[in-house]
Amino acid sequence: MKEYDLQSAIEADKHLIHPLHHPSTHENPKIWVSAKGSILTDIEGKEYLDGLSGLWNVNVGHGRKELADAAAAQMSQLAYASAYTGSSNLRAIELAERLADITYQGINAFFFTSGGGESNESAFKTARFFWKSQGKPDKVKIISRELGYHGVTMATMSATGLTAYWPMFEPRVPNFLLIPGPYPYYFDGGDENTPQGVAAANFLEEAILREGPETVAAFIAEPVQGAGGVIVPQDEYFPRIREICTQYDVLFIADEVITGFCRTGSWFALDRWGVEPDILSFAKGITSGYIPLGGIGLSDRIRDAIMDAEPGKRWMHAYTYSGHPTACAVGLANLDIMEREDLVTRAAENGAHLINQLKSLESHPNVGEVRGLGMMAAVELVEDKATRKNFDRSRKIGETVSAVAIEKGLFSRAREDVYCLAPPLTTSRSELERIVDCTGEAIRAVLGG
């Protein structure tokens, strides 16, 4: 492999187009060369706490040799084989069987993808397939939520409720519509007879009735909105969502690309509210980011529709790398680590510690709220706590806090003025406390106090 120093790497990096690319935000890039546990090391040898698990995905931490060994062993035996109908491989079979044991009770069949965007794209197509198979071809609309993130393919971008992703790629795909989400810090709906979470969920019912239930295929939601700012819903929100979807015969797609695989202190986040989806989208944590893998899990009702279809009306959906044997082997080894090290419990306990420690920052005059669930947390920065007035976006407070935190040795990201944290589930208590210290130091450096 070619050797680089910082300047030669930056110069060569000009050949690479990055996600969300613009030169103005890539003037002084971090060039990462190694990582171990919760620590990232750049090309200059400087170390940083990984405050976002890579991109919400390195759940078991960096540098796990057993995952590299699993990939090498499978590559030596069968690196790739097609999983198109008529072919299969043992690792994909084993991983699907394993997932049937740890996902929701009603989810027992799985299709594999290479990541979250492909997973949600597959979920949308599967919802449309299902209703066509049921003799209801007009049920095609997908409802999603403001501040939701579901990917950036044309369809998943159209479902994504972060509007910055839209302008240079519009028009969006027809038959996608947004409703408000359950943002407890700002939501002022509900009354003594209608809890806030129910009032927020009722936006879905209003949209279904407005569009016509006979036209709506599915509703998609993240149990905790991640990229939108770690928005944890009210406890009554998802039970009401499930009730509405059942009442109007609308499929519920749970986007657990971030929240799956122990992140929130349970294998999958909807368990917290005793709710099951019809389609489960997953990715990221299934391999802890060591190799691309994602997928969807299907309820028995949807699986049966696929299995019972006439040959000429089959589920004509496919990816070259679906069921990739090496990726599935890494996924299996990753699940072994999660079970052996009880990362469900560890994420719940350490996540509670992280959030409790971050709560100390709420004494700052510009920290409106600290919130989170499991090993997902956010610090909401506001200009005025009493009125919950936001800073003018031109000030770029969140981005500046994030940049100062990086200078102090903590690498994470902000969504506007919400600073997000989701460190690896294996992060130690002392490292979590350093994350809190760096966050507080960055906030005070930018905003005083």
C-alpha cells in the first residue's frame, strides 16, 4: 500500500468525491488511519474519542480481530456467491435463522441488502408489492415524518424529512408525504384528555383520512430519530401508531437502521413500547460497520404474500450483493460478540450513565435539553431557554460546538444546533465521562458560561 503524509493524502484526496461533498467543508479533513475500542487515530497520530460510533454503526467498538478473522475465513472458503432464487449459501441461511430468534416475534423472514438506504428502498417496494398481491393496487403512498432520515436514494430521499437533502435533486418521487413528528421538547399538542404522544401520533390518522386509506401503503418511522437530533418519542406514541396502522390497514415500517442491535438498551427499540412492525429495516449495527450489510425483516403475512405469488407476479426485487456470504459471516460473528458481552445490558446501563452525566450541562443558560435512550444522546442548544427560541441559523452554533469538540479530542456531529452522541456500546465509564467533559468544554468555549 502507498504511504502518505498529511499533505500528500490531502492532495490525493482531491480524486475522491465524499458523501455530502462540498470543498468548503473539506478544507481541513481528518484522515483516519487506525482505531481501537472507542479511539480514532488520524494520520498525524492524534487520538480522538469516537463520539458517534463512526456513523452510528460501530456498536462493538473498533479493532475487533474476531470480525476480521470471520471475514478472512469466509473469503478463503467462499467470498461471494449469488443468492438469487435457485441459489443460496450457508452463512446467509444461518444469519436469517439467527435473526428470527432475536428480532420481533412476528418477524421471521429476511432479505439482505448492503445498507440502510437499500433496506428502506426494499421496504417501500415490498409494501407496494404486498398491496398489489392483495388486489389493492392503489395503496402506494408512503407517509414519513419531519426530521426523519431514511436514506438518499430517490425514494428514500423523498421519505427523508431533513429538507437540506432535497433541493439539488428534486423533484422528489410522487406519493411520498410528511407529517410532523413527536418532538417532545417543542411539541405543544395534547391536553388533559389526550396525552402528547397520542396527539402527535394522531397526525398519522389525519393524513391517512385526508389521503384516503385505500391509497396509503405504509408509514415509516425511526423509533428514535437519529440524524434528526436523537428525538425520543413520548411513551404513548408508538402504541397509538400501531393502533392507527392496524385500524386503517397501513403497513408499519420500523426503520431501525440506527436503533437496532443493542443501541437503545434492547435488541430492537420498539420492544420498549411493546410494539411490533410489519417490516423491519436494519443495517449499521448488524456488522458494527466492519463490512456493508443491511436488510429487511418481514411479518408472516407479507412473507406469505411473496411465497404464494404466481410466478409471473413474483417479488421481482434483487441486489447483486444480497446475502453476501462474507458480510453474513461477519454479521454472525458480530452477534456472537453482542451476546457474549451482553451489550444489551451494557448499552442500557452505560447509556443511562452518559445521559445522567450530560444532564449536568442543563445548568448552562443555552442548553435547552439533554435527552437520549440507551447509547444515543443529544444536547439541544437554544438562544433562550424560557421561550425555547433557536439561534439564528447563520450563526452555525451547533457546527461550531462540534468543531471545538474535535479540537478537544471528541469527534461527533451536530444537526443544526443539536449536538449528537452515540459512542460505541463498549465505551468505558471513564471515556464516557471524558465525552461529557469535552462536550461541556466546547459549549462553554462557544457560548460562554
